[in-house]
Amino acid sequence: MVTAAKTYYTAFGMRLTSEIPLPELTRSMHDTKDNDAEFVYGDLSFVWNEERDAHRHFCVCEEGRILFYIPATAVFSIEAGRKVTIHPMDGADEKKIRVYLLGSCMGALLFQRHMLPLHGSAVVIDDKAYAFVGESGAGKSTLAAAFLSKGYSLLTDDVIALSFTDAGVPYVAPAYPQQKLWQESIDGLGMESGSFVPLYEELSKFAVPVAAKFHTKPVVLGGVIELVRTEGEQWDIQPITKLNRFPLLFQHTYRNHFVSLLHLEQWHFAGMANIARHCEIFQLRRPTAGFTAQQLASQIIQLVNNKLEFANKI
């Protein structure tokens, strides 16, 4: 797994160097002195044995260093928002290591860099970013894929990295040109899964490259839409009032347990307040039965085009 030389990438608004091949990311050519973060291999057996809690698979050290242990996969260390060290287990699936590296480890890295991560997907509609958040299985990536099939662009899938201007306006950094879709979603969208690579051996979820439909520049966040599955037959969308926006945003902050572990409560609250102040936030309740992503995408486009009518009701 170890490569002889580092490779350069861009992701989440950062310039990265990596000893680990990361084919999901966008390759870049830049000077090493300008790197924002690096991914390296290293021996973490001593530090993990010293710091870990026997009942947890992660811990936060006094200096803010975050350690993850994924059984039969790897130990990961994330330090100061600048360095991720990977200690692979014998026989580990490299694809699985990359899934955790670009998921939980990236989320921890963003927290350390004071970039607020939401759990969801984001697409560009009328020059603004719209984030789809929700619990696992709510249909976030599938809805984003439906937008891509209508000619819109993807900003990010799974982890939404938010930064803020001096005036508090949130914007989304582009992640990398790939989606993660279940077989059911691929079938429902009329795509052929034969050309897609499974994320890793035990998972029937596929890496779907979308380079031609990827937006490569940061975009101001225009709205957040929470997806909720219901047993009914009809979809429904309602604006979220200002006071109710905070629990929704906290719930869908990616790996939100790190907020308290890293003592970021005040910073996180300020970020949520900026999102609540500058963005439209809705809850979309969609039927569990049937494949509705294309219809929901069309309804959301209408919602965006008529958002002032909804804003007046908040």
C-alpha cells in the first residue's frame, strides 16, 4: 500500500499531499510548502495503546489529537488540522481504509480547521449551494444524483464543508468528483452499476465518478433541506422556523460528538447562527415506498424559484 512518492490533491478547499493513493480526489500540481494538510503512513500502536479507552473506538488526547480505531482496518491519528497518520492492520482492505480516511477522518480534520461539516450532499442551483441533510438512508445522495441527471452540478457528497466570510455568510467548499450510491438508487435512476466499483468488499454501495458534473469552486450556501422518510404516500415540504433551526443543524452536523470533545461549543453555535440567519431551511417529508427522487428534485427546483413566498411565512 505504501507509495514511493507523495501525490498532490485538492479537496474541501484544501491542498493535500498523500503517501496513500486517493483516486477519488482531484489531482493537483503544487509546491509542498503550500500544503494545507498531509496524509502519511506511521506506526500508531504505542500511542493508541497509551491513549485509548477500552470501551471506545476513538479518543481525543489533551492536545486535541483525535485517534480512531477501525477493527481489522486501521488506526488513524488526526493532528492540528494538518496531519493524518494511518496505521493499517494486516490484511486490511485498502478501499475500506480510504472510505474512513475521506469520511470520519476528514470530518475530524475539518473540525480542527474550524470548518463546519454537515452530513449530506450539496448541489448547485442558480449559482447557490443547496444542502440535503438527513439520517442514513434518507436519500441524500440519491436526490443529489437526480439533480445531476437534470444537468445540475455536484459540490460534495457525504461531508459538506462550510466556511464563513467575515460577515458570517456560509459557503460550501467543493469536495471531490464522486458519489456513493446503493444498488437500489442506481437501479432507480436507470444507471448501469456494472461500470462502478464497490466502495469495499462487504458493502453493496458503489463509487460513482461524476467528474463531468462536478463544480470546482466554492459556492455560497443558499439553503438546507432536511430529508425525512415517512410511511405516507405524499411528499410535503415546510419551512423550519428560526428557533427550530438550531437542533436540526446540530443533529446533522457530521460526527457532532466532536463538538464537545474538542470544546468547540461556542464556535459551533456561532456557525449554526450564521447558517440560520443567511439561509432558507426546510424539512421535506418523502414517502418510503416507491422511487421519488426525480419528482422531488423537480419540486425542489420549483421551491427554489419561489423561495420568497416561503421566506415570508417563516
